[in-house]
Amino acid sequence: MDRIAFHGRGLHTGALCSVAMDRDLGPVRVRIGKRSHPLHELKVLRTDHGVQVGVGEADPDFRLDLFEHLCAALAGLGIYEDLEIRASGPEVPLLDGGALEVSLALLGLDLPEAPARFRIKRPGELSIGTARYTFQPAEHVLVRVCVDFPGVGEQWATWDGTRSHFLAEIAPARTFGFRRDHERLLAAGRAQAVDPRSVIVLDDEGNVMPPGAPMRGAELARHKLLDLLGDLYLAGGPILGELTADQPGHTNNHRLMRAAKEAQLIERV
């Protein structure tokens, strides 16, 4: 198989969106219309309940929203080469609310799995905003996430760096939000098309609101780990070693790799 394609409505805009992915020699690239940029040229433009990427002033109309789950799939499968992503519409379709659907399709392209590009060189800890990240050198990839939400309590999730564990435990975890945040998101032009089959909406007591399916184990922590992998991917990760993240979020995650490099906690393999 040389191409896969997805179609659906965007979570934030409600617009019809599609993404096609083609086998194509060279580094991972993103194409919108006739314009194409390699992944390393993309900048994070916003991180409020999703990640929007673009190239900034160099091409202000080149931007794509809800990019994090696709990046998480690429991170979990270790895909860094031979792929072009062609987007039509303002965002990536939400699909299953996680990264399983796109991950299984990517496997059909039979792209090579690459090793980690960065490694932890010494033990350390970084506090970024409200998040805390702990680094421990190791000869394997291990990512842990701890979250604590009102009404839900503390949840933990772990990824062992393998494709099989990613597909079984991390990729299926659905995006989530609290009912109390919905009006604020709508006022900001976000979350215009929430599909209850693909998201977890929680009430003020932390209960899943119908008609959403019940939470599957520590699904909030597993989705936060999914988000973390997607955020790390845009900066060259995940990282060889053991990384533990306490209360991570998109904004802080996207500061992590630069801060870790400046603190000499990580280095290129």
C-alpha cells in the first residue's frame, strides 16, 4: 500500500477535513495545497486544547490544527522518514479521538521503524509551568505520566517504547474535557463539533456524561501520555531513557525538549 486517507469533521471548526498519507522518500513532510514543508520547519502556533502547526510569517496561510494525535501515532510507531502528509481543511479529523485508527492505517504503509534520536545523558528534573518532568538515563525508552483531576483522582500510565504496547494501551485513549470548560471553548472558537463517540466529556464530579462510553481504566492518563508523545515528536523525540511527567500539558510539553537541551539533560544519539 502506498497511500492511506481519512475524512471527517474537525473537532474545533466542525469543517469537513481530510488527510492523505503517501509513501515518499525523504524526511516526513506536510503538504497543504501546492505548498510542502518538512516537519522540522514547522512551528507550534497554538496549544490551547490541541496543537496547531505552521511555518509562521514565512507562509502565514500554511497551518494545520489538531495535529497532535497524528504526531503521536508517528512517535509510537517510530516513523521519521519516507512519508508525506497531505491535508485538506483546517485541521486533522478527530477520527476515534485517539491515535489507534491512524496508527493501524500507517502500519499498512510498511514504513521503517527508527530508533530514538535523542537520549537522556544524566539524571535531572525540570519544572515547567505546572508540570514536572524527571529524567533518568537508560538503554530503553520508558515514558510515565501522572495526572490528578478533580472528581477523578490520580491516574498513572506507562509506555515501554514498543509498537505493540503503544497500539494496545496508548493509541486507543480518547481525548477528553470537562463540561465546565465547554462554553469557554465555544467562545474562543474551539470545540465546535464534539462527537460523543470519540471523546470523553466529564461532569463536575468527574463522571463520564452520556452518551459517551465509560472511561477505560486510567484513560485520562493514557491520553495525556499520547499527547506527550505527539508533542515530543515535533521536537525530535521520544527520548531514549526514562522520562516521567507529572501533570503534563501541550504548552509545557512543547517547552520541554528545548529546556532539556539547555540544561544538558539530553543529547543526540
